[in-house]
Amino acid sequence: MKYLSYKHIQNCDRLFVENVAIAEIAKSVGTPFYCYSKKTLSENFSIFVDAFASAGINDYKICYAIKANFNIHLVGILKELGAGIDAVSAGEIFRAIKAGIDPKKIVFAGVGKTREEIEYALKNGVEEFSVESITEMFLLNEVAIILGKRAKFSLRVNPDVDAKTHDKISTGRKSDKFGVDIELAQEIYDKASKLPGLEIYGIAMHIGSQITSLEPFRLAFGKLRELCLKLRLLGHKISALDFGGGIGISYKNENTLLIQDYAKLIADLTADLNVKITIAPGRAIVGAAGILVSKILFLKETAAKNFAIIDAAMNDLMRPGLYGSYHEIFPVIKKTGLKIIYDLVGPVCESTDILAQNRELVDAKAGDLLIFASAGAYGSSMSNEYNCRPLIPEILVDVDEFTVIRRRPTFEEMLRYE
């Protein structure tokens, strides 16, 4: 969290994002809100660029997995850095194009594309499709023919590799809904080669999210290489390999893999293949670039627990409720005094509205501001209006200035589609 630092001002240590005091943002926009560091977002993307350059990889695309955070202003920053987009819905394609992304740099992935979404993608210049079933392949061919187009076809294969991540975000095992069994790939490519609306282009895979070890990638990517060689021997022109995303970040001082090692692994496996390479990181780019800022409303003691009731809730940050995910918590103003263990809970009428458990707070009081670190990925993008709570603002900090890049809607605006 290089962009977060305490500065001693007015006899206390105050937390800053880059050169902006978080307390000043809170005074301006109210809490809760998401806050992102432009510098960190840009640096995280550049780490991949530098790693690929060091590994000697030249023909590649970094397609940001827009599902991680689809704020159009953040996507626009990544566009300026050269990013493409990995999209899983027509809505994500729309946002990407609105942000200035070249449709030719968008890969349309996702396990459940509708006819309407495929039409939308093709009509708007998207060429590459990561196909997840044989029935989807036939549908893509049909729509492409009707529109007088030829779609670039990559089959997403399921390598049956356990990514050793949370069960709910593992996508590369045979029991997962994603992709096609790798053993069936030859048969499907044989069929695809006879379809006039498709151009056989590559092979794709994605084995999960929040992967912190290189070994699952090594196993899966090795299978991708073997399949590429096999299909070429059978006469199929495989021009590209899409390795997906899934690289994890540190939420609780975990050891994470080095991007340089990841790039070298891909370089070693593809050195003699002469293929275009696509990767689709999301969390690794935006996760550590964002925080959630919240305020303590009440402190509540029971016979069993001490609760800090805060104004952020599970509808703002779903990850702890969905996955039991951990986010480090820091006070916006450091204090000394009595240390007490609390569960941090939100106002939503659900027992699962717990954002953190058994956390030590120092001299906690109503009105104190807290931040949840590494909340840039799957925070705002998974938020909702449960309990008729408005979506919260998003703030972008650029050195010593901050900008509201999504404002809080009014109650009237929340009724606009009803």
C-alpha cells in the first residue's frame, strides 16, 4: 500500500492517499466511499508491461478484467496505458468502448453469452471470442454469418487444475462450470474448422482468482502448450494463447507470486510457438489501488461480543459476506489508549453483514473514520442497493487532488427505472 501513509499534522498522525488527507475527502463527500490512487493503478499495470519486456515477450495484450472494477474513469486510465479489456457481458463491452478502448482489443469471454450480446459485440467491432461450449460455438457461427462477419474463435478449455484458492473463485476444475474439458478440444476444433462464420484463432483458459502460487499456473499453462502443439499437428492454425488472469494480491500479509516469474513462465512455455499472448489480470491491477472508507456509528457491547457498527455494509463490500474475505483495517487518525476487540458490522438487516471479525481498535469512538485496505477489486463492482441504500461515491486521487468519479445518487434517482 505504497500510496497510503500517515503524516503528523495538528499533533496527530493522519492517513493520506498520495498527498490528500482522507479526512478531508470524507468531510467533502460524506461516508462511506471508495477511494483509488491513480499512481498505484498505473504502477500496477506497468509492472506487467515491464515484466513482459524483461521476459522478452513482445507480441501480447494485457486485457484488464473489467469485472474487477468497471468505473469508466479507471478504465480510461488503463486505456491510456495501452490496456485491452476482458469482458463477460455486453454491458462491459459498452463501458469499455465508452472509455475509449479499441474494440479490436476486447476479448468477449463469459460462460453465458446471449444471442443479443453476441450480436452487440460483433456489430460494435469486437472480433475475439473466448467460447465456453459447443452450443455457444454454433450460435456464434450462426450470428456471424447473418451479420456477414467472421469471428475469431478461441475455445476456453478446462484443464482440471486446482488453483488452490477459495472454492467459490476456482474455475479450472472439472466440477466447475467454466470452459470445455480439455480432452474434448480436438473434436470441437475439428467442427469449428468447418464453420464459415468462424476463424480458428487461439486457445483460452482461466483457472481461478486470487492465486498466490506459481505452481497452479505452471500445471495449467503446460497443458495449454501441449494442446497447442497437438492441434497444430492436426492442421489447425493456432495463432494465439489466452492465459486468463487470476493473480492474487496480499490481503493479510500473504506471500504472493512475482509478476516477473509469471511472465518468465509464459515466455519459457511459448518461446518456440510464435503465438500472440493475452493475459487478463483484474485484481492484480486494481485491487491494492483502492480502499473503502467508513465511519463508526455506534459501539455496542453484548455478553458475547463487542460490536463497532459502521456506516459501510455488505451491500457496499460483499466480499467478506460472500467469501469470508479479509481486509486490513486502519484508523484515519491514529490514537493511543485502550485496545478492545470488535466485530465491525454494518446497518443492513442480515446477520451476514459482518465486514470484519475480532479486530483490535484503539480508543474507538463514534465518528471515527476507518479504512478497509485493498478494496479496489470486486468492491464497488459487486455493490448494490439492498435495504434501499444508495450506491456509495467513488473518488480518484491524483497526487494532491481528488475527483468524484461516481457520486452518491439521491433517493429520487434510485427510483428512476420504476
